[in-house]
Amino acid sequence: MDATETGVSVGVIGLGYVGLPLAVEFAEAGHRVVGLDVDGSKVRALRAGRSYIEDISSDRLAAVSDRIHATTRYADLAQVDAVIIAVPTPLTENREPDLQPLISAGSALAGVLQQGQLVVLESTTYPGTTRDRLGPLLEESGLRAGRSFNLAFSPERIDPGRTDFTLRTTPKVVGGLTPACLQRAVDLYSTVCDEVVSVSTPEIAEMTKLLENIFRTVNIALVNELAMLCDRMQIDVWEVVRAAATKPYGFMSFSPGPGMGGHCLPVDPFYLAWKAREYDMQTEFIELAGEVNAAMPYYCADKVAKALNDEAKPVRGSRVAILGVSYKAGVGDLRESPALKIMSLLSEQGAVLSYHDSYVPELSRFGLASRPLEEVLQDADVAVIVTVHPDLDVDRIVGAAPAVVDFRGVTRARAATSGAAKQPARG
Ligand SMILES: NC(=O)c1ccc[n+]([C@@H]2O[C@H](COP(=O)([O-])OP(=O)(O)OC[C@H]3O[C@@H](n4cnc5c(N)ncnc54)[C@H](O)[C@@H]3O)[C@@H](O)[C@H]2O)c1
């Protein structure tokens, strides 16, 4: 053990967007970390000192590589003091919670669980999962939750690509099965977070995360609906949002866009909607927000068709350049990306697609590779701005594309000076 190393070791199950930054943060705080993933390619990359997550540079990883042991073997978790679970919690095809990754991680962990270990679930899920699903799975080890091992839930608040708030500066909510479970989890997270917020049960912590995400989903749907109305009324929705945001209280600004993507917002609310049905409740805000947001890519595809129509061109055979295909700026994550839905809809209508995205080199499902911006603009009948990565040259787009459809409101300032002929269609 070197001088800065703590005595507490931490295991992290699931080394994705949530788990890898956690593992690195714990290692930086001096903990010995065992990082486990079923995906051997991730484990190999980490062993080779290569990060596959934008927020973690390979340099940062290299600085703590002697403290992180990457593995696919659950047996390696038998030696750690605390285990954090950060596996995916997706939906099934019927849009119901798919706890299979969590069940398989919990069962495998039960096989190696040790007396006195702390287990914390971080995956987003419906209230009751930690106590009623994970607890019994772990108890198959013969150990008792809250007595022979500690169990807690702590939602992850990471926002990939964000730099103004980090894991350390974002308050961390924790709920334990017992006061002792809570205390152990608080002690652990206090080594990597400046502020730890204790709540009275795991269910409160689970519901807190869902409230945060549902709040965003509903407000995004609201502003998206307003954007569609503003488009019909020829009112600039971005100017409206910016003006409303000058109110110093009682208003929080959300930007319209092409729909929601990522692993969280399009998925998590339906965990609660599903659970609510057990209590004879229809969570109507969630369903309605889901409907509005899911309709956005259809609206976007129609906007592209209209922009082509204005140029006297049909969708069939027209060359459409999609700019930005990941679901958000600054990351290459394609999960639930509305760009992919827009591309499918346009492709079904016969459009000839190309794309530029500096974070996504290939889109195998479309048989496409990202092409340089200049090249896609030169060849396009219309350029469609879907996701604005920090390096996207908006001036060049407005200058070079024959028509621009902008779903992020970034060409508005340029449109004012570039003349009506190139006026971008509103998103
Ligand atoms: N990505 C985000 O911005 C974010 C933010 C907050 C919360 N969350 C939540 O955190 C959880 C993880 O999300 P993510 O984005 O990191 O997912 P991810 O897909 O990026 O990473 C999950 C990892 O878990 C691994 N895995 C799957 N099953 C496993 C198993 N049985 N044993 C070991 N490893 C296994 C996968 O191979 C993958 O590497 C989800 O519940 C998500 O809702 C995500």
C-alpha cells in the first residue's frame, strides 16, 4: 500500500458511463478498486490503459492504473469492503423494466458475498428494487441483508459530457436498509463526494432519482410541444425560452430539440409507470411526456420533407446530410438517439443519407461512416442539424448548405444576417 492509499477497497460491477468514472474517482481517492464487467473487451481495454468513455481520458486512467484491477471474474470481488452495482436497467420490447442484468449481477455476487461487505445499488430503478429484488438475491448467499452485510441505494447523477459539475461536486443521495447500512454508505461516498445527502430509506433514494428524471422528461415534452406550436405560429421558440428564462424565480429553462435520447430519460420514467400500475395508478404525466417526446423525430422528418419541398425536391432521391447523430453534444452515445429515428424515417421515404459526427465514426446499421463536414455539405440538398457537438462549425453549415433544417436553434443568429434565401427552417 502506498502513502496515499486508504485501507478501504471498492468493487464496481458494470464499467460503463456510470461505473468507470466511479471506479476512477475511488482510485483517485486512494481506494484499491476491483472493476468488473461481463464485457471482456472493456476489461481488456482498461488493462491496456485505454479508456472508452469520453469523460475519462486515458491519461487520467493511467495515473491510477496500479489501483484498478479490471476483471470479468466475480470471485475477485470477495476481497473488497464495498461493492457498487452500476449495470444497465433497460426496458423490454414491451417497455417494461428489464432487470435481467441486475438479476444476473446480484446472483453472481451472491456466490462470492462476504460477511461484513457493503453493497450499494446505483442503477436507476423503481422504488423497492433494492429491498425486494436485490436483497433476496444476495441473501441466497446465506447472509442476511442489514445484519451480516449492509445494503443501500444511491442514485447516480452523472451527466456525460458535463464539466461544470463533477462526481465530487454533485451532492450524492444515499438511503440504507438500516441506520448502520446508511452510515457505511455515507462514509464510503464521503471519500469521493463533497456532500452526501442521507435519506431515510432506499425507496426514498430510488424515487428521488426518478423524480429528477421525470421532471426533466415532462419539461422537455412541454417545451417540445410548444416548439411545434410556435413553428405553426411562426414564433421563434428559442427566443421565447430565452426571454422566459430572464424571470429570476419560478421558471427553469428547457430547450426544445429533436426528441429525447440516452439510456436515462426515455427509459427511467417507464420504470415508475410500470410500478404504479401495481398500485392502480396511471402516471399520466409520464405517459403523455413519453408520447410527445417520441413523436418529435416524426415531426423532424416532416420538417426535412417540407424544407426539400420548398426547394421543389421530393424526399425520394434527395441527399440529406445529418449533422450530429449521437443523442447529445460532446458524447458518442447512440442509445435511443432521435437522430437514428429521423434517419430511418427519411430513409424509408427514399432519401439518400450521409452524416457528419466527430464522435461517431461509423453507423453500421445504416452502412455509413462519418464524412468530413465540408464534403457532406457539398453533396447535400439539405443539411439537418440534430446534435451540436462543440466542434461543429455552424457558420460553415449556413454558408455552404443549400438548405438547413436546424433542430437546436443554433443558426438563428446567422440566419438574421444571411438573408431569406438561406433562412433555416425552424425545428
Ligand atoms: N449514463 C448515464 O448518464 C446515467 C446517469 C445516471 C444513472 N444511470 C444509470 O446507471 C446504470 C448504468 O448505466 P450506464 O450508462 O453506465 O450503462 P452502460 O451500458 O454504459 O454500462 C453498464 C455496464 O454494465 C455491464 N454489465 C451488464 N450486465 C452485467 C453483469 N451482469 N455483470 C457485470 N457487468 C455487467 C455492461 O457490459 C456495461 O459495460 C443504469 O441504471 C442507468 O440508468 C446512467
